Amino acid sequence: MLVLVCIVAFPTFFLFYASLHEWVLFKRGMPFIGFENFARVLTSSEFLQSLKVSVIYTFSTTSLTFILGLGLALILNKELKGRGIMRTLIALPLVIPPVVAGFAWKFALNREVGVIGAYMLPAVGFMRSLLADPSLALGSIIMADVWSKTSLMFLILLAGLQVVSPDLYEAARIDGASSWQLFSHVTFPLIKPAVIIALIIRFIDAFNVFDTIFVMTSGGPGTATQTFPLLGWKIGFLYFNLGEAAALAIIMLVMTIGVGIFLIRRIT
């Protein structure tokens, strides 16, 4: 309890306190201003842009990693030759730190020296820079995130599939069930708790991602890849307005809790 109070409770309460005060670094005093920080954040043009980017990024990465992770889990849950090796290879990206993965993808997509950006794409006639083009940069970081985090979805969903009894499939086949009916009426209902847990973990991770995007684009070009964490970093450590940064963090917390509650209720 003492550890939780020190590393969770106190910082959270202090975050609420800071969000209600005008706290600008290097400026004396922290006068109480109520919900003015929230009003400034919510009405700023950068907030609306970051909301758009965050929604697109979170929905895209969560959906793609879920689809790919579920597909791989279904395939490698069967008795296949070399199944253990394939499982290990698919899980490898998960052990690579996000910063390292971000640097690797930034280098690979580099228009001058990258394997993908300088050689593979020009070979098929594509000459644009993926990370420097505002219309392509977001898709590029989504691709990097999907490569890095599909492993997590795969492992959680594979664990869920492992507890489904083969006898249930055998009984359904005897009753004449097709492959799709086996999945929709046997597999999916039984792994639904694992699916919800995987989606919650993945949503929270994608919604709060900072390191990979910061390394690859720093929110650019312009604000094309600026998600809420990047906006919070800009407000707090470039504009030095820690009160508004705290208000944005509270808004993100409320959004995360809301989506989490919605998904948790889907288990029952």
C-alpha cells in the first residue's frame, strides 16, 4: 500500500491539483484558475488535430494487430511442423524495446540509405519519402507499430485458444458444423474474455504511445503524426505550461477509463 501511494496515488492527486492551477515553469506562483486549463486545451486547434490523429492511430493499430494476431494464433494453434519455431519468431518483436524498434524503422524508411526507403520502394517506382510526406507519415508509424505489437495480441489470443477443449470441436463436427460455425459458435465465444483483455491492453498501449512516434517523426511533419502524448510533451516541455499538460493528461485518463469500462462490460 505504501508503494502504491508513493508511485500511483500521490502523482495522480498531484496531477489533478496541477490541472486546476496556472503552473508555468520559471514563473512564480501557482494561482488557482479552476477549469480554465481544460477550456484552453479543449478549444485549441492542436487538440482537435491530435484527437483526429490519436483516433486514427489507435483504431488502426488496435484493429490490425488484433486481426493479424488472431489469424496467426488460429494457424499456429494447430498441429503443424515447426510450430514452436514459428511461435518464437512471431514473438521476437515483442522483446525489442520500442525506442530501438522506432530507430530501426526510421533507418529502414530513410529515403537516402534505408533498405525500404532507398532501395525497395524506388525499385517499384515509388520515389516519395514515407516519413517526410504528411499524407504517408501516419501510415508509416502505424506499420511500424503493427510489426512491433502484433506479437502481444498473438500471445494473448494463443493462450486463450489453448484452453478450448478439442472435444468441443469434435462434437460440433459430428453435428455437421462448418469451419466458420466452429469459429463463430465454439472458438470465439470461449476466447471472448481473452479477446477483451487483449483489446484493452492494446488500446491503452496504442493510445498512450510516445516513444516510437517521437523517435520516428517527433509528431511531424508539422502535426501529421502528433498524438495526445506528443501534444502533452510539447505543451509541458516546449511551452513549459505544466498546468495545461496536466489537464490534457486528465482528459486522456478519462478517455482511457471510459473505453476500458465499455470493453470490460462486453465480457459479461
